[in-house]
Amino acid sequence: ISQRIVEGRSETDWKRTAVFAFYGGWYCGWFQHALYNVGYARLFGLDTSIKNALRKVAFDCVFHVPLICFPVYYAYKHTVYD
């Protein structure tokens, strides 16, 4: 939908769709579920205070996203396109 309506393309880029589908299903699906619901509970505990929430957000911004999330996405993209 976004390729056709938002970008105005006449045809769908199926490789691009495959990258997002695989990344969304595998990485954002089971991996992030395990990370946020199991891993973070073990690392930071189950406390729901603002202080603990900020610790989780800081860890996510400094470690998870730049060192795991982005590299995994670009590795998927490289694998599908090359």
C-alpha cells in the first residue's frame, strides 16, 4: 500500500516487501518479544517506576537499537537485495 499510494509507484517492489516481512516477522516478532518481555525483566526487574523505565529506554537507545536492531535489518536487506 505504501509503495503504491504514498510513493506513487506503478509496481510493487517484492524484494523490498520481503525484507520488511521477514524482518517484521522474525526480528520484531519473536526476538523483540523475548528481549523486552524476558530479557529486560531479567536485567532490570519488573519494577514499573519511572526510574526503571528510563533505564530500559536508555539501554535500548544506547545498546539494542544501534548494535543489534539496525545491523540485523541491514544484514537482511543485503541478503535479499544482493
